[in-house]
Amino acid sequence: MARLAKTQEYTTNSAQETIALGERIAANLQPNSIICFFGDLAAGKTTFIKGLASKFTGCDVEEVNSPTFVYLNIYGEENKLFHFDLYRLKDSSEFLALGFDEYLYANGIACIEWSERIHSILPKECIRIEMKSISPDQRKIIIVNPLENND
Ligand code: ADP
Ligand code: MG
């Protein structure tokens, strides 16, 4: 029987609620998880990662910001989180040329904003988080985990 990916839908009413959701998700993640974020600018991708990264690595929420000019920020020491923002990246060959694929299997968690840039090399098992603004303070957040079932 086909295995269905587990899908969860949330609506948050403030940045703080999105951070709290990121914290909750962090508790269920295995090392080497790859989380791909989809959503426009200001959809709340970085805000979600603030909660996730601070909970998972113990870093300060304030430390987490979009690494727009360097592509990658690394948080934590024992538990590491690799935070990519690929907005300015051309394509997956540039990603590979920079040696970034190594971080996807470096025993931490990888969070990738603008992951559509490297669509062609993303593994099937990666978790997808789609975020949408529905009002200035409301966001719809859909999380799809292909490694879990809905039942
Ligand atoms: P992205 O990384 O997707 O470009 P950011 O997380 O950097 O988005 O920015 C989201 C902006 O929207 C922040 O200024 C945040 O305070 C604001 N915001 C308002 N409501 C929410 C919400 N419910 N969830 C997340 N961010 C929100
Ligand atoms: Mg961002």
C-alpha cells in the first residue's frame, strides 16, 4: 500500500506564535533532517527557523537571521543547525560547487529558505514547510513529512 506523507496545517496569529510552532517541531526532529521552506518574502520562514534553531541548538532567538549575503549561518555546537537562504543562488550546480551538500548530511538539521533553487538535488525524504501570508499578522503553515504517516 502506498505510504502517505503526513500533512499538518496550522494558522498562526503572530510572529511569536510562529516561533512557538518552530520550537514544537524541533522536539520531533532527527539529526540529518532536511527542512525545505517555501513561501514569499516575509511569509515567516526565518521567524519559524528562529524557534526551531533556538530550541534545537540552544542558541539565542536573536542570533537567528536570514543569511542573505553569505547563504549559510551555522548555529549551535553540540546540536548544529545549518540555516541556508538561497534567494541569491543561481541553481543547484552553484550549491554543489560551493560544497554545501556536505552540510545536508553533517549530523545536524538543515533548514533551507528558497529551496526551489536546488529543487533538482533535494532528497525525496525532506520535510516541506509551506508558508503563506493571509493577513499582516496571520500565516498559514503547511508541514509535509514524507517519513511519517497520517495515522
Ligand atoms: P521570510 O524569512 O519568509 O522572508 P521573515 O520571517 O523574515 O520572513 O519575516 C516575517 C515578518 O512577518 C516578520 O517581520 C514578522 O514579525 C512578521 N509576522 C507577522 N505575523 C507573523 C506570523 N504570524 N508569523 C510569522 N511572521 C509574522
Ligand atoms: Mg528569510
